[in-house]
Amino acid sequence: MIRFACACILALVAALPVRAAVDIQEVTSPGGIDAWLVESHEIPFVALEIRFQGGASLDAPGKRGAINLMTGLLEEGAGEMDARAFATARDALAASFEFDVYNDALSVSAQFLTENRAAAVDLLRLALTEPRFDQDAVERVRAQVVSAIRSDAKDPDKIASHTFNELAFGDHPYGTPVNGREEDVTALTRADVIEAKSRVMTRDRLFVSAVGDITAQELGVLLDDLLAGLPERGAPMPGKAEYRLSGGVTVVPFDTPQSVAVFGHEGIDRDDPDFFAAYVLNGVLGSGGFSSRLMEEVREKRGLTYGVYSYLYPMDHAALMLGQVASANNRVAEAIDVIRAEWASVAQEGITQAELDAVKTYLTGAYPLRFDGNGPIANIMVGMQMQGQGVDYIATRNDKINAVTLSDIRRVAARLLDADALHFVVVGQPVGLETTN
């Protein structure tokens, strides 16, 4: 996916210290738009995060890639301004607007100085409610998307990831990249772009957070000014993405001296009561850097790779547990055997108390470091809303980590980890591996 970013705001020091309490206010605008706010008046700027739930998964049938193309066009002119005039106006305000889209959300990130707030909001409102979608801009951004698609087709990591998703989810939007396929993107029209906007950028799927030099009353007025002109309802959300893979291997031939493998099976939902235990478990299994079990067994003991990792990947309509490894063509089969064996070992035996204590220390100690500025804090808060977390989550998250016991880990490991269900998509010329199903 292309990341579409406007000019950066003036470099400013974060308004909130790393370990300060994050005092979240719940704000409702006069027009009924809900948002979360952290006031911080030390530095005169505001970070605003907006999410439209559904994202690229709301592409119309046969129009995959339309929402991604539309997102890239939001900064390419609005109202009476073409792309150049819009960029000039934004830069004159020292404002930053970023537009991006993922399978489950379209994101809008804005930062602006207090003295320019009104003008910056007026400009952003035009981008959100009156984008021009000029034909020359459509062709320019389409060419960028096609270039990215062609680049991904030569990237073993992307090939592996895209192939895994296609095998896992088939015709569901999760089964194809948000960029779409080249033939689909080439066929998209300006009318498709306009329809794509109406499917996703609506008030019924809106989440907002703000951090910085603004009061709750001021934010309420800003939200109505900025967002009240959006349509009320968009396209229905897609249904559940049924996971279609069983354990095995899929080989994608590719001329490279090193094979890349993406592997995984079904995961755990974000709202599952066992999610935090699964999160801590994976910290030991595969996300803990050089101290993880997979790194110890695959890299440190056997020298089969420079890096291997695993991670939980909960989405709105499916949940996966995934991992990735790269190894020489003549050694990747052994790496896969070791990963399967360690997966089975942790499923059967769990982890040690020392490992549990160490990963808790790391996870709880690293968490406050995420709050290193207005932008990151606003981004975290909007994510909390989309996940259904309460405003107390930041204060209680580490307590949830620390509450995980060794018996919790053993129970969840036995429930979640299934070595026989692991499917490996291997891109390269692996020796001793063939597609099994």
C-alpha cells in the first residue's frame, strides 16, 4: 500500500512527558460527534486522529483497490484548489495531513498550530468533504498504485504475505491486497472513486481523538465544523472471514538464493478473555527479540536465519497468529521443522516462571515509552476506541499483563498453539520442500 503523506509540521517537542498520566476526556460535539481528548496546553499545537471503520474491506464487489485509490486522491485538490494550490495552502499553514487505508480502517492524521487552527480545519474539511478527484490526479495516483503493485510482485516478502492471505480468505476482501490487482486498478473510473468515498467516509463508522492545545468545548465546535458535512451512512460491513487453510506447505517458486516463509494458523480475538495471556505467551514464543524461543532455537542454536518472529493479528472479521522467517534455500526446510517443533513444545509444556517474569518486565516497562508525543498518544487513543476499550485502559493495561499467571499461559498455549495446523507459504527455491495441499 502507498502511504500518502503531506508536508510535515514544524518539529515540536512532545507536550506530554513519557510517564505522565494520560487524562482522557470523553467529548460529544453539539452535533453528536463523539471523541476522546487529552488537553495539553504547554505547546501550541494539536494532533487529531480520525478513523473510518471498515477501510478497504468496504470496496464494492469487483472494485478492489478503489478505496485505496480514493484515499490517495484526498490530498490531490479540494474545493476550488487543484493539487498544487492545496499543497501550497497546507504548507503555508505549517500543517500536516496524512491519509492512509488498511483492511479495517481509513485513517486521517492531522497536526496544526493553534494560531492556524481555524484555517487548517477549513482546509482539511475541504479534503474530507469536497475532494476534486480531477482526472489528471486520478491518472497520476493510479500510476503510483500500479507501480507499487508491480514492485510487490517482485518482493518475496510481499508475495508470501499476499499468497497466505489469498489461500486463507479466498474471495473475502482480506484475501486480496488493499491496493487491488493491476487489472482491477487499471479498470477503475472516476465514478468508482466517488462511489468508494461514499462507502467508507461516513459518520456511522467514525472514531476521533485529539491531543494538545484545545479545550473540550473548542473540540466540539471543531468536530461539527470538520465532519458534520459527511454522509450519515455508508456501505454495510463485510461478513466474517472464514479461515480456509489447513496445516501444510505451499511453495511459490521464485529465483532467489534465500527463501522467505510466512506461516500461521487461526488466532484469538482482541476481546477474548484470554487475549492478554496469549499476548504474553507470544512475547516468549516469538515477539521477544533475541530472547524469544524461536530466535533461540532457529538462529542462536542452529544459525538457520538472521531473524524469526511471530505475532498475534486480530482483525475485525478474523484473527490470525502469524510468523515469518527467511533462510537459505538449502536450510529453510530445517528451519520450518524447528519452528513446528518449538510450537508443539510450548503448546504441550508452556513456559517457565523465569520466562514469564522476564516478559512481563519487558512488556510493562516498554509500554510508557509509546506515549512520546501528542501524535502517538492520539493514535493510541483512537485505536483504543476502535477496539472497544474504556478510557481507563492506559491506566489498567499493565495490571492486565501482570495478572497473567503461569497456569493461564499453559491453558492458553494448549488452546491456541497447534503445530499441525501451521501452514507455511514459502517463496523461493527451497530444497526438500514441495506443496502439500
